[in-house]
Amino acid sequence: MIQLKKLSILMVLFLGLIIPFGASLLAQTGFDPTPDYRISLCDYEQPETTYQNFDLAVDYHFYDDPLESNEGNINRGNGSGNYDFIYSTTDYSYNISSNFNLSISDSSVDYDAYGTGRYNLYITPSNFFAFGGASVDVSDNFSELAGVRVSTGTGYGRFKNVTPLVRSALIDQMLVERGAISANLPEEIVKRMGELIGGMGPETEVETIVDEIVSIIESEMASEENDLGAVETLRIREIIEKGLRPSLCGWEVRGGLSYEILDPQGEERDILLNAAARYARPFTPYSQLVLEADLSSTFEINYAVNGLANYTYRFSENFDADFQYLYYYQQGKLDYFYQQSFTATGEIQLRQNLGMSVSLGLSDSTSFEEMAKEITVGFSFNLILN
């Protein structure tokens, strides 16, 4: 049984890491239907950016077997979600991140959730920062209601919302596809348009930004015979106003000390060493890679590991794929607990924020005799669009 457990763990790790990077490799070898961009979508500078994303997915499975004993009946609903918020300025940033999974059936309720909030104070103008924050862990496998920690330390790195530059790249792509311009706009023009879009405030008229962008493009087209037409101008406005999944770019590493206000297994509260890393990058306007790892350890044997890998990829205008791997492991003085899951989801877009999805899920936990495998069909909702 131990050997089978190890093979299951390795299988999930393999799928969770290889599939996202395999999709990325396919994109770089020309499989991606979107054209290559001559600039990195991370080359966007703005003194203040806000990133916010909230995804929610639900599904329900009912099956009434033909046996009078009903031993094969299934009546189960599942829900999962994650929320991220990052506000970043030159001097400071604050970050909120959370995820949850919930499964309800006739015989049980299984749940786990993790949330963290942190404030970074930067040593201007570098990317070094001091931070303070708190985290909460909740699971039906814990003996206590939750695990609660506060932390402080130092780190290096920044994150920024690069969605305005993504919109600018889409404008460039649209003009080339429509034949409005003979070649892609220069790199500095694409970045300048992104800065204009990113600088829009609540009082800014969209028409004003559209007029400025059209003027910039037409100045670049001075050697060509025609100016932009009404259709191209309308398409530019549509791209600026279009609901897009936010694009995040950046990385950070940090380390420090944490204190357990409440231990999830009811053990003694400890002072913990903490180290974490996070990386995010959009390779195309419709892809996003996010990697996270967090390690907390006492000065003895106790430690806990949180990990996340998520990759979204657009195969066509109405078909998106999402690959996600979650891992949690906690080693106590007398026992241990782990939980991991891998999900591959294909989503067909029915409306701007409503999609039908087919999902393959693999999950494993300390309490499982073998890995759980399931295929579900459901609906997903993106509740926040930039």
C-alpha cells in the first residue's frame, strides 16, 4: 500500500508539472493560434497597478443505481474557487490570496480552504521589501477549527497587472489581421498605447483614449495611403472595454518568522521559520502561468508545505484549457497529513462570463485508500473582469 501511495503521488506530481509546461512548449513551437509577440507582455511599467481575479466552479452528480440496496447511488455536489488581489505602488503593496474546495454528499461534507494576507513595504526604489501578514488554514481533517499564523520578514520582487499591455498587443494584432497596417507596430508604440490604457481613471472618457491611440497609430502610418477607418476605430474601443481575465506578471521570494496563534492539530503553538516563492507570467494574451510554494517549519521536525501550479491556455476563440495542481503536507510530532489534487479542465465559452466545462480530476489524501479519479461536467463563472 505504501508503494502504491508513492506511485500515486509521483503520478500526480508528474501530471501537475509536465502538462502545463508541455502546453507552454507547444505554444512556443507554433501550436498557439495567436501570433508570436515581438515584446514580452511583462514589459509594462506603471507607478500603480491593481490585480484582481475571482474564479468559482461548481458541479453536481446524481446517479440512482438499479439495486434496491442503493449502495451505488451517487448524490454529490462540488465547489471550488480562488481569489487573488494585489495592489502595488512604488513604495508598498498589499496582497490577498485564497482558495477553497468543498464536496457535499449524503454521507459526508469534505472541505479545505487556505487564505493569506500580506503587506509589503519596499526600500525605494529597489525591489527589496519588509513584510507582515497572516494566514488561515481550514480543513475537515484538522482536529481544531483552523490553523492561524502571523508572520514577518524580508523579501525581494514585485508583481504587476499587465492587462493594459495585453490589450495594446491585441489592438496591434487586430490591425494586422484586418490589413489596416502593413506590418506590426513598433515595440515603443505598443508600449505607449498600453501606458495610455493603463492610465485610464474612473473619470476618463473612453473616447479620449481611443482618439489618442488612433492619432498615435496614424502618425506611425504616415507613409501609408489610408488612415484608420470607422470599423478599426470601433474595434479598438471594443478591445479596450472588452472583459479579459487579468494578466499578472512578476516574481518574489521571501523569508522570515511566523507564530502559530492556533495550531490546526491541537498541538503546541510554535515559532516557525518560513520561506516562500511565487512566479507569474502571461506568455500570450490568453495564457497565464502561476507557480507558488510555501514552507513553514519549527526548529524541530514539524513543518508544513503548500504548493500550487496553475496554467491557463487558449486553443481557440471559444475553447480554453486550465491545468491546476494543489498540494498540502503537514508533518507533526506524532503523525502527518497530506492532500493533493490535479485538475484539467476544458471550457467552452457560452457567454462573456459563463462557460460550460468538462473536467478530469485526480486527488489523494492521507485518509484515502487509493487515488480518487473523476470526470465532471459543470458550469464556471468569472465574477471579476477587467
